Amino acid sequence: MGGVSAVKISRLRQATPVAGARIIGFGAYQPSTVVTSEETAKRFGRTGEWVRGRTGIVSLRKASESETVQQMAVAAGRQALDNAGVQASRIGLVIVASCSAERRAPDVASEVAHGIGARTAGAFDLNAACAGFCYALTVAADAVRNGSAEYVLVVGTERMTAWVDPADLGTSIIFGDGAGAAVVGPSPQPGIGPVVWGSDGQGADLIRIPDFARRMHMEGQAVFRWATSEVHPIALAACERAGVTPGDLAAIVPHQANLRIIHAMAKKIGAPEAIVAQDVVRSGNTSAASIPLALQRLIEAKAVDKDSLALLVGFGAGLSYAAQVVTLP
């Protein structure tokens, strides 16, 4: 035990306050099983066209029994470390954003830290549902800036298909599985802008998993109205706090809830030159994993330039929301 304590103390001394923090690498993992809109629609006597017209979803990914929340997070985290060029031993903190963990304890993050080889890192889970990645990214940036950790691994990981009722049209045609990760590290200039976050607890019951239940319930129309009317001012406020205008953005990356919500939000934000992430078409709604998965997709496709600006907008159960402008790796 003495050796572990010495390592932790040594790391603490090395991590000193810095001027800024930024994302330096992304990673992603998606199950190999693809479920098409035709397949989900068939259970309800509908067509794939009917599903696509209401959600924009062409397909989603479904995890196997072996593809756990932890396993997917470790895979995404390892890829993020590789892309960032950072060794696991330099990770001082692991934050896992998830609302679909199978158990209350132990936390997913401690297993992920061990799985990637960051075996003395601090670790904790964060549940802000679909806004979770943005929340975790903010905490990570603060930890790097104040010297609590040299590098932080943030992972959004979800196995949502385990929590939806296959007989529920409103959820089973939407939710999918996967994990996305980001490494946050020191930077001479701020690369993760000030967050605008909050919650509207009056609508907390609109998306819920009742105590001791195994099935999600969602009031889809009410959530749609809230997301399309209340969230875009938060996104614009995040731009203002970061000192940028929508015209400065290279990308808008909202939570991948529904293509109609994404289009409505992007139109109200008003950044015609920015690419709008639409990973929901191929991945479905992956809750806390959706924003990092969408970002990794844009980077892999070379759809955005290094050091360009992206607006992240998370929103979901709670009703929790968060938005910030980030510099892309």
C-alpha cells in the first residue's frame, strides 16, 4: 500500500495549476450488431420509412451480453489515449458519464481506470443522463486547470437497449448502445469554454426509470417540445460566455436525440457555415455517449479542422442541460 500512496503523492506534485485545458484526443466504441429501422418498425406493424420520418434514425447499434458498459468504456478510452498520445500512467482522474450502469456499486469508473492501465487514478461516475458528457467535460477541465490531475479521461458509455421495453414504440425505436471518450489535458490557452448548465426539475418525470423497475418511460412529445423551445438559448449563451459568435463555429454537436430536434435546434442557433453532427442517423440515441461518438465521427471523416471550434449541447432526463464551446483536437 505504501507504494501506491507514494505514486499518488508524486502525481499530485507533478500536476500544477495551468492556464487552460483542452481535449487532445477522442475515442469511440460501437457494438457490431446493427439494427435497422425496418427491423424496429416491424415489431409495431410500421415501416422503416415511418420510423425515419419521425426520428431520422436509419439504424442503431445493440450490445451483446459481453459488451457491457464497462467493456465499451475501456475500449473507447484506450482509443482516446492512443489518439491523444498519452500513456495511461499519466491519467490522474477517470470520469464516467452514464445512466445505464447495471449496478449502484462499485462504480464503473474504477473498473475503467483499471482496464486502461490507470490503476492509481481517481475515479467516479456521473449521472446527468444525456447531458452527462458535457457535465463530465466541465469537471475534467476544472481538475486539469487547478492541478488536481495532469490528464483526465472522460467517457460517456451507455447500454440503453437493456433499459427500454421492446414493446414500447416510443423508446425501443430510438435508443442504442456505445461509448465515446476524450482525453483532457493542459493547454497554454483555454480550449474548453465556460459551461452554461442547469436543470428543470419540474419536468424530471418526463424521462424516468421508476425505482426497482427495469424499463424506461419517456413522454416523447413533451420532451420534444421542451428540447426545441428551451435548449437553443442555452447554446447561444455558451457562445456568448466563450466570447464567440455562431459564425465562428465549425461544428454544432447537439445530443443525438432525434434528427428533427437536431435540425430545429441548429436552425435557431443560426450558424449556416457550421457542420451539424447527425450521428443519430447511424447510431440512434446513445444518451451520454452520443456527443463524443458524434465528435469522433466528424474527426475521422475529416469534416472539421484541427483547432476549429465546436459547440456541444447536451440535454435530457432531469431535465438536465449543459453547453460549452470547445477547441477540437
